[in-house]
Amino acid sequence: MIELKLHSDGSERVPYQSGAFPLHLSVCTLSMYPGMSCVSHWHDDYEFAVALKGRFVCRVNGVPVPVSAGEGLYVAPRNVHSMEAVGGEDCEYLCAVFPAALLSASRHITDVIQASLAVHEAAHFLRLLPSVPQHREVLQGLKRLERIVYGNERDAELRSLGVIYQLIADLGASVRDEAALSEPDRNLSQIKDMIGYIRLHADRKLTLSDIARAGKLSRTSCENAFRRMLHVSPVQFLINCRLERGMELLISTPLSITEIAYACGFSSGSYFAEQFRKRAGCSPADFRKKQLSPQAPSGR
């Protein structure tokens, strides 16, 4: 698990492998998140995920997309998405994220890419199945990308670009042939404003009125939008963000449980521990001990 860094609008600042080569590639496990579920977020990058072990459900703008081992998912930029394990079993997955700027070698190539990716963005997301030939090419390409990056191959950046260009071509064909284009939820813009506001200010005392005001909605409309698209109340989303931050601090700092509780916006250490146990199934102290043991899995 890594600390989620944010832009000023509340979108995720993707942690690239290198500032000079903006690609994020990692193998993640959902057990690194509270309740094996990462909180809804969004960013301006193109994201791919391939389930290596277990299953997950990704909610894209509120639409649940089930993904089993060997399958994958593409999520277009600026779509709100979250991920959770299925049936209480952990899931390991490969995650690849990059901006369009990574592929902009010339004005002509930029125009070609933008024209192709415009089709992808209109589809919002696409479930990738190994039984579909074009999908299989994308899934195999993502695994080739993993081998290049983690294998420290010679000319890795050039080889990575070659794979990503091929991904775009294969994905574009799949989207044009299969995806049913749809209009985004009418509250998508407000949801992004509200979850951005919550993430940026989760360590402060926030009320439902504060959250609704960030989305220029009434309290009732705010509640309805969260439940329809994110399947949680605004207050529970706030608690989940605080718990996710608490997990990060438990792993990365020597702060006491009470100090972490206050740093995350909880009113007391006991309330933090109560909510943590409900979501993660163990106490903060037990989680820290397990994750810092030599056998603990590494996060992304």
C-alpha cells in the first residue's frame, strides 16, 4: 500500500516509477487496504488491472464490474472507481497506469492517440476476457510490460512504449467492436468534487453540509448521489478515507494509535480502533504487527 497523494482538485497524483518516464506499474494485494477495499478515487490517467490471484469487483461510476483471475479491466481517465475483494478472499493484481503525455512523441502521434483514446473514454471502462482474441492480446501485453519493467531489460523505456502503443491499438479495436457507449451519471462531476474535497480535508472536522456544499448539492441530493454511485453514505466514505490513511501511518510511522487517530481526523483513539476493527477485522496494533513482520507482503 502506498500513500495516496492528491492534486489540488482532489484527483489522485499517480506515483510514477520515474518523473522522466510517467508510468506506474505494480503488483498489489487488496489485503493492504481496510476491509480489502480501496476507496473510490479518480485521476487523469489511463488505468489497466489484471487479476493474478483471486477476484475483485471494480465499481466504475457506480457500475460493478467483476474480474476473476486471468481477466482484466480498463478504466478510462476521469472516471470514479474503487476496488474490493470478493467473498473475503484476498486478491493479487497487476496495475498499470500512465498519462496520454507518455506517448506524445510528436504532434501527429498526439493527434492519433487522442483520436483513439477518445473512443476509449466514451466507453468509460471495458472488462477484458482471455476468451476474446483482442482482449487476450491486451492482457498478454500487460504481462509483457511487467516483465520489461521488473526485469530491468535493456532499453526498457523504448520496449515499454512499444508495448503500450500496441495496447492502445488492440484496445481501440475492442472498444469500437464491443463497448456500448453511455452517458456518464449526471452527478459524476459533483461526486468528483465531493470526494476530492473529502480526501483533501479528511483530517479536519467535516459535516454532511460541508460535503454537500463542495458538490453544490443539497444534503439529500448529496446522500442520494453517494449511495447511487459509490454505494456508501458520505459520512461512511469519509470514515473509509480516514481508515485508509490510518493504515498508511501504521505501516510507515512509529506514531502511537492515538496519535494516528488524531492525525487522520478521528475524535479519539478508541473510536479509530472501533472503526478499524469493523473494516479490517483486527485491531490497529495487530494490523501493524502483521504488516511489519518479515513475512508480510509488500504493497504497490
